[in-house]
Amino acid sequence: MIKIVMTLVFSVVMLLFMAFPAMKIVEFIKTKKELSKKTENVILIVLTILLSLMIGIFLQFY
């Protein structure tokens, strides 16, 4: 249980820092395919959370 909590703590800290890479990924996707503003926002939020979780998992097990 403590590993899950520590991973989430690391992930919350990284949320702010992962917003910029997520924006760049969404911009790249937008050049390849037309996206509505709502879809763009959803992809941005999901990517930010996924990237933060990946970094949190990496920091936990590194």
C-alpha cells in the first residue's frame, strides 16, 4: 500500500512539469489530424496524467 501512495505522491509533483510535453504531443497530433477543442483538451489532460504516472512509477522503482 505504501508503494502506491509514494507513486501517487511522486506523480502529483510531476503534474505541473508534464503539462509542457503533453502540450507538444497534442500539437503534433493536431498537425496530423484535425481535432476539436474539446477533444484537444481531453487528450491534453489524459496525456498529462499518464506522463506523470509514468514518471512517478519510474521514480518509485529506480
